[in-house]
Amino acid sequence: MNFDFSEEQVMLRKTVRSFVDKEIMPFIGEWDAQGHFDTNTLKKLSALGLMGVCIPTEYGGSGMDYNSLAIVCEELERGDTAFRTAVSVHTGLNSMALLQWANEQQKRKYLTPQAKGEKVGAFGLTEPGAGSDVAALQTTAVLKGDSYFLNGQKTWISLCDTADHFLVFAYTDKSKKHQGISAFIVERTMEGFSSKATKGKLGIRAGNTGELFFDQVKVPKENLVGQEGDGFKIAMSALDNGRFTVAAGACGQIMACLEASVQYCHDRETFGKEIGRHQLVQQMVAKMEAGLQMSRLLVYRAGELKNKGLRNTRETSLAKWQACDFANQAADDAVQIHGAYGYSNEYPVERYLRNSKAPVIYEGTREIHTIMQAEYVLGYRTDKPLSQKLPAWNSTN
């Protein structure tokens, strides 16, 4: 398989890297310390067309392929996880789900302004008692006349106070368990909706994360995505896209750890020589490089399957699991290389370590992906073609 980048992709990487160096790197330490999510930076990402990078041009996107989305996520996370998360949620979990499942009217009303960056989308699945066990969610949607009335709560929702639109999952028939879950497009301005940011996070402090509350939120019937009962498969296919962006972002985290460590290895001397000359330090640097290259191969493999419109749950799961584990290890080693300075925010590696933990947990914990991969190998799990495929990419997109 050929993973050579096109001229367009090479230019895209240069553009995003330049953006990160100028618009994120000089300020991220302060934003992280203050717990501030900079919405102006999000607007600048929109102006570059990066909020709809893989959405077809007919819906206001840039029409690039899915590995171009991976490049964007990788370079953004090199700056900070918060901004990669914003693109993951807006594009991977919300916009790509609408592209795959929404009807034409919904795409024109919601997907197009999101792809243009005029509106921000988010994803509402996780609840206080429902994470890996999606069927345990408690939010309900009851149809009365021409509207559904939503009641419940979501937690750990990225862009909770920033997004304009939310793809929300709720039970329309609890007796059917996961087959009774449905998906809805909820607007922030709908009466009964509210949100609250979460404080005191270990990492991704420069991101906007929190809770959503639904108190008899009246949602028009036309905002039901797919049919009643389609919610679970919509959520799972959306997670294939979200996990892909998380895995790509983890490559950026490894890259950031590697860059910081190489610089420090040349700057710091012990026992009369650069610390990069010490073999145990070299071992940690070598592990980072190996983790970066292996993770990229897994990510780009999943991206190529997406480009062809093929089911990629198994490949994306493996990429997410391994890339996030490699990133977590790279951040830990980066702190170790920096020694006592790594324990201080004078250097960025302590932020990398704090940020690296969340991706090991969200969008399928390390343990969930371990089980998934074992079940594929043992033959307990097989993937059937989706009833509604993610559109394959071609040059006319």
C-alpha cells in the first residue's frame, strides 16, 4: 500500500504546522494554566477550512480525503490536545456522522454550516452511568405530536459550552435495550437545554469539557437522524470516525514529545557530554520514534479503508489503542528525559503527560479495545457491512 503524500497533503501539513507554531504554541502554556479554551483559535481554524477538511465540497467542506483529516489532527495535537479534540468532535463524531446518516434536508441545515465553520457541532453520548456500556444510558426521548421531548444528562462532553449543535442519543424505547436508542440533532437555543463546564481536570485543561442537561427539551420530529432505533449503530459508526481522529492525534503527541526530548538531549549535559549520548536516554528516544512510525502506519491504513468506503472498525480500534498507548509512554519517557525539569511547567512535557491520559480512556478504553482485538482474532466478533456506508472519497469530493 502506497502512503506517499500528495502535493495537496504536503501543503496541508505545512499550513497546519505553521498555524500551530504561530497561533497555539506561544499561548498554550498560559491557556492550560488558566483552564481557558480559546474560541478565537477555533474561528481561525474555521477560516482555514480545517473544520470540514474531509466533508465534500457540495456540503461546504474542503473535499479532501480522510488521511488529510489525520494530518490535520496530528499537527494540531502537536500543539495541544484541546484543539485536536475540537476537530475530532466537530468533524469526526458529528459532521461525519451527519454525512453518513442524515437526510438531505438535515445535511443542508446542519452539516453545511458546520463544514464551513460557521457553526460548531458536538456529540452527546456519555452519561454519568453510561460510558463503555452504552446501553446503560438514561436519557429519554418521548414523541408527543410533532416533537420529541428529551430528558436526561450527558457528561464529559467536549465543546459543551461552545457548540451550536449536538448529536444526542436517547432512548425512545427502553424495552428494546440498545436497539431502542435513537439519535437527535439538538440546538443549543432549544428551551430546556443547558450546559456546565467541568473544572479540576488532570489534563486537556485548555479544552472545553463538561455536562449537558435536558429538561423537557422540545426537539422537532424532523431532527431525528435515521429512524427510531438507529441510534446505537449511528453512535458506533461515529466512534469509528472519532477513534480515527484520536489515533491520528496521538501521533502528534508522540511527535511533540520527540521534538522536545531531542532538543533537551542536545541542550543538557551530564558527565561531560550531551545526555543524548547516554544509551538509556537513546533507548527512550528510539521507542518514541518506533511508536510514531508504527502508529502512523496503523492510522493511514484505517484512513485508506475509509477512503474506499469500507468497514474499518477493527483497524481503527487497533490504531486508537496502540497509538494512544504509545503516546502515553512517550510522554512518560519525555518527562523522564527532562528529569526534575520535566516535573515543572517550565517545559511542555508535563502537559504532554497530563494530556496523554485521557485518550487512553475516552472513545473506548484501552481495556475495551484489547477485548475487541482478541475477539476478532478468536472469531467471536465479525463486522458486517454497515447499512449506511461512509461515502468513499474521490477527487470530485
